[in-house]
Amino acid sequence: MMRFDVEGLWHNGDALKLAYMVKAAVARVRQDHVLIDLRRVDTPPEAKGKFLICDRLRRALTPKTKVVLVATPELVDTECVSMSLAQCPDIALFGAERDALDWLSK
């Protein structure tokens, strides 16, 4: 499993940058289980809406990849989380790391 701990202010474009950073790392080490911890991410006061990390990950990663996000639902786009979409990676959202690790191990 690969782990990404993200912290600091989240700005427009950061979801796309993170998705491609994850894609490059996954390809480099040939890993297909990823945990992304977003609990230490802050949104700037002027930010509107949710960050489209799920959408960006679905576009960037291969279908065999399993990604778990540890974050609050208020931060990320959750419309397609836990949906099995053909030709897309599986993405799940959890508030606790233990639950996230359990899901990845299935």
C-alpha cells in the first residue's frame, strides 16, 4: 500500500496535481492500493464548493487501483465514491484510518 499524507491550504488545481502525483508514484513502484490522508488539509476562506479529488483520481488512475481517502465529506466530491464504475478505479471515503485500512485489505 502507498500512503500520501496531504497538509496545508488546498487551492484550485491541487486535486489534479495530487492525482497525477499519485499516478506517477503508483506506476513507479507498481502498487495498486493507495491511502490518501486529507485530514490536515485546510480550505482557504474564499474557496467555494468541494475539491474534485475523486473525479481527478478516476481520470488519472487505472481501473485496477483501489484508493481510500481519509477526509471529511465536506472537503471532497463524494457523488461517485463507493460506486463501481466500469473502467475506473475503486474509491472510498472514510473518516477514520482504521476503517480505511480495513477496506483496502478486502
